[in-house]
Amino acid sequence: MLPEQLSSIFRIKQKSYKMVLILSLIDYYDQSKSLSFPLSAIAERFLAYFQENSRLGKKVDSPPPAIASQWDGITLSQTISLLKTPLEALSAILEVDHSQQRISFRHDIADKLDDNVIRELKEYAMKDLENYNNKLEYPGFSFHSALSEIMSSYITAKNQAFAGHPLGTLFRQTIPEFLRSLSFMNPNYKVDGSVGKGNWANIPWIAVMDKRITDTTQHGEYIVYLFSEDMESVYLTLAQGVTVPKDELGKKEGYQYLENKAAEIRELIPLEGMQKDDGINLTSKTGLGRDYQVSTIAYIRYDREDIPDDDQLQSDLENVVSNYKMYVEHVLQNKNADEEVPAPEVKESPILISLTVSEQLEQVKSFISHRGFHYPPGLIENLYLSLKTKPFVILAGVSGTGKTKLVKLFAEALGATTDNGQFTLIPVRPDWSDPSDLLGYKDLSGVFRPGRLAEVLGEASQPENQHKPYFICLDEMNLARVEYYFSDVLSVIETQEWRQDRIVTSKLINRESLLPDDQLLYGDLSIPDNVYLIGTVNMDETTHPFSKKVLDRANTIEFNYINLQEYPSLVLHEKEATDLPVHNSFLRSEYLQLIDVYSEHTELVHATTEKLVKINHILEEIHSHVGFRIRDSICFYMVYNQRFELLSDDEAFDLQLLQKILPRVQGSSLSVKRVLLKLLQGALGRTLPMSDLMDDASEIYLKWNDNQEENEAKHPLSARKIAFMLRRLEEDGFTSYWLS
């Protein structure tokens, strides 16, 4: 421990000169072991520090203007003259023999110096010098002030525009740059901050990750500042990523794994000065609070009215970083030891997701672009959320818009190809009239002749394949009446339920109806949770319309707005994008009933349901109102979107209004027109002159033809669709989602 006379020598700072002088003395001592220092030798070291750091572009104090404008222009004699100021400031511990031109510690101080004390003095000087230089690097920046600003303004900011908000810059840029500049931060560290993507996060965070063990907050161990939802406190934590363990093991077993891992790490490293209980309270109304609670290893809590000063904040972070370094070294040592022993050969399996969902989807989009295909912004995110909500999606639109190609490219980007059997294209024939065309039939001898769908379901159900996603594309699925040949599948999809850690359905084919030889593969065949059905449809005179039974069970994604001026990017092709096989948990549904999501996302479920109640009041006039199935499906879609931060809440609800509500509206009556106008009011977010528009709505759809309304609408995609449906109604006397 430092003697009292040395423990506060830098409390009053005269630039950085005192710290640099002490470090120059210690550097000389380390080489000579002498406590008598030649003034010239110390001046050389002092000057070398400033000159070298200036050349490296680092921020250091400028020399006194009376001597020189830059350190490179200063001589040794000028430096000796400059040292008079810090030597006088440190006269309580140092003395100068001018006749001998030597510096020494005062006798009462020298008697207390040994190697341990000198080492502590060096650490003290280096730490204060670093803190001082950080203030030069970030003039006016205070970590204390930054935390105070966040906690006092974040709740208000959530009611303001998300894009371009100063708090976003503070989280994503200013604070991470400051933290990276701290001397105790390892070059391997990745520092990220987030206030959400597209809309404000309830619990913003700033994370420090050692890229050697993780570069994402989805899994692995890292340091993270977590702000409580009510902004009354912020926690500096050593934590674990939750998403991948929950996805891989299920919620209950994932929580148990994280709690066991936290207990193991607490025994491994000291974690002095940190709380090691589960007392972290983020006041969250969603499941995030519980996620963070079970994943936190240790923490330090700062209350809004009692945030420490900058020095204490940096000292606390340095302590946590020190513990984190110990843990990372332990992980790397064990990893290296494991690599020395040849691992047994195992079957190939998909790569464990180490990317966030958003990052994974960016890779999917890059993969598709590299193959020369372009789709509207947000389409890939929408397709992912739709499949995550329910494993049956319909892609509708005019012929030649790339619907079938999208399914194939999306599957290939996730490692599912025709070659490995995880992507299957099934062209639908106009003469299909019952489920046997898809599932198979028994011939006259009683032998089961499987259809292509049954073959894929059987393959996907094998234990060694249950972690792989399988995609089935039913091409032009409405060439035949979907209700005729697809009815069994539609009914069985609705029987999904959790059985341990897997989703199971009722049987499509009963074992008792098959011969013994066929029972092994196709007996009690059901739809496994790693199969995703995507139908492509064209709406023209050669196809059949959909019933509400089909529409209730699928998200209908429309391809009708075509930009022919999309050209392949030559730049993108300079580097080939590769597929990244994913575990089925990336796509598999996590919620089957509203109770699965309600307790963790109560606020969002209520907000979404209130919107649907208002829409239902409108739809009741034409007997097209929705039931619990659609309510639950839309809530699941909204929750997934908020969790993965893919779209804003308004954008997500716009897509659900377009895909789940509007396909139900059709007819020729004035009631249909009135319903469309009321829905349009909600989509635009403003009141319309209903009586005038009931007579003539051309003002509305002509504006959409000229794109005059798009930037002003709350739900622009739905508003555009409704405007086109109104046009059909007025011009043709009949309207439908499919005819616009």
C-alpha cells in the first residue's frame, strides 16, 4: 500500500507533467536500482514521452508557448528548465541538488520505498496519466455526465423520432469510442451499444466483448452496461448471452444452463467489489428482465441519483475487465488443451448461430444479391418473421416476379439445397383433387406409394435431421383448389403442441392403415417442427381463389410492385457470398398459444389486440372479422419483430394488416366500400371525408398512383393496397385483395 505522502500527489494536476516526471524517475530506477537520478537523464525520458506520443498522433499536453509550439522543437536544456514546475509541485516528496544536477526522494520518503511500493506508485501514475489523456482525447466528455444524460432523457426520447436521435449516437459511437480508448481495454475487444433497431429498445445496453470467445450478445460471456427500463439504475455486469442457449435448449433448460454456468464462473474468478446474487432488477415488463437476471454472473449497481465520478466509474470498469481477462484466459487455455487431443469424428451439423437474427438476415440478403436478384426492402425480414410465426406462408403476385426463386434462394442462404435434400420444389397440377396427390396412396395390393410431401416429411423426421430446416415450395399451389388437396395438412398444422423440447402435430398417416414394411418410415407420420411450407400463387383466370380457412393459417406476402430498373450490382460480385447453415431453432416457432408470450410481452400484446379490436368492429359489417387464431398469429409476429429489432412496430403492424386482414375483404356492396374507407383512415392515420368518398373515392387512389400519400401514411403498404382495392370497386363493380 502506498505511503500516505505518495497516495495523493496527483490530486491537483498541473497538466500531465507530474505523472510523466514520476514515471521517468521509475523508468530510471528500473534500469539502475538507484534512487538518485541525474537531472539530464530524467529530462531525456520526460521529453521522449511527449515527442514519441506526438509522432504517434496521440493527444498529449502541448509545450508552453513561450518555449516552443511543438515538442519536436524543444531542446534538452529547455526541458530541464520546464521540469522546474513539476519539481516544485512535488517538493513534498522530491528534492533537487542543483550543484550536482540530481533529483532524489526526500529521506523520509526514500526510507519507505521498496520494489512493491515503487510498483504501486507506477500503477498510480499510469492510471492518472491515462485518465488525464482520455480527457484530452475526448475534451469535455464525462462518462458520469453521459450516464446521467441517458438516465434523465431516455424515457422522453422514446416518444420522439428514432432515426438520427443524439442518444443513438451516444450509445453507438461516442461511448464505445471512449471505452475503446482506455488503456486497460484489450485490442481484441469489440465495443457495441444499442438503443434498438428501427424502434427504441426498452433496455438499452453497451457491451464489451472479447472477440476470441464471442462477438455477439446472443451467446458467450461479455461485459455489459444494462439500463433499467424505468431509468432509475444502470448495472455494470459480467453477463452471458441468452438467445442461443434458450433457442438450443428451450427456455426452461436454457435458464438452468445459464444459472449453472454463472455459479461455475463465480467460483473461478475473484469478482471482488461486485455483487454475485440474482438481485439485478431491470423493472422490465417483458421477459427480458428474467433473461438478464439468470444470465448475470456479477454486477455493480449505480442509481440515477448516486452515479460515481469518472475516476470511480473507470476504476470499477477496470476491475470488471480484469476479472473478464482472467476468465477469457481460462477459456482459451482449456480450448488449446482440447485442440491438442484429436477429437472423435462426428457427423456434420449446422453451425451454431453466433450472429444476431438481424446479422443473419443481412447475410441472407447479401447471398441473394450476389446471385443477381433484388427484392423490396424489408421483404426478407418479413418472410423470416412470417415463417417464425407459423411454418406456412403464401407468396402471391403476378407471374415472373421471382416468387419461386426467392424461396429457393432464401433456403440456400440458410444451407438448405436441392442437393442435400433440404429444399424441395413440388409443382402443383391442375387435376389434384385430394390429399393423396401430395401425401400418397395405397395401391391395389395395399402397398403405400408415398407422395413427394410424405417423402420429405419422413426424411425430416429422422433423428439425425431434426436440427436441420427443410423447405418445401408448392409452386403455383392454386392451379388446383387448395382446400381439396391440402386440407389434411391445413388441419394438422393447427394441432401443434409442445412435447418436451419439440413441437409435434397430430398424425397425417396412421400406422394401423399401413403394411408392416411401410410402417417404419411412414407410420404415424406427422409434420415435424423443422419443415417450412411456402406456396407460390398467381392470381389470374387459370387459378382458384383462397378460402378463409387457408388465409387464416398463412401470412400472404404479395409481389405486385415491380421496379424493372433494378440491375445487378457488379461490385457485389467481386466477393462471393456463401451460405451459412443454421440450426432449426433459428426458424422454429417459440410460441404456440398466447399464454406462451403474454406474461413476458404483456404491453405489446395489449397494444396489438386493441388495434385488432378496432379493426374487428369495422370488419363485422361485412362478416369478415377475425378470430383468436389471427389475433394470436399477429401478436406472435409483433413480439418476434420487437425481440429481434428488425422493423419498427408501425412497419410490422402494416405488414400484418396487409397480410392477415385485407385478404379477407372482397365484394361489390356499399358496405365493402365503407369498410375499405374506414380501414384506410386507420392506415393513413387521419380522418377522411367519408360521405364524399362514398360517392367518389377517385381522389384517394389517384393520389396513390402519383405516390403523393406514401410518405404521410402511418401504414403505407396497407394504405396503397386499400386505395387500389377501392379503384377496382369503383371501376369494375367488384373488388378483392387478389384483383388489384
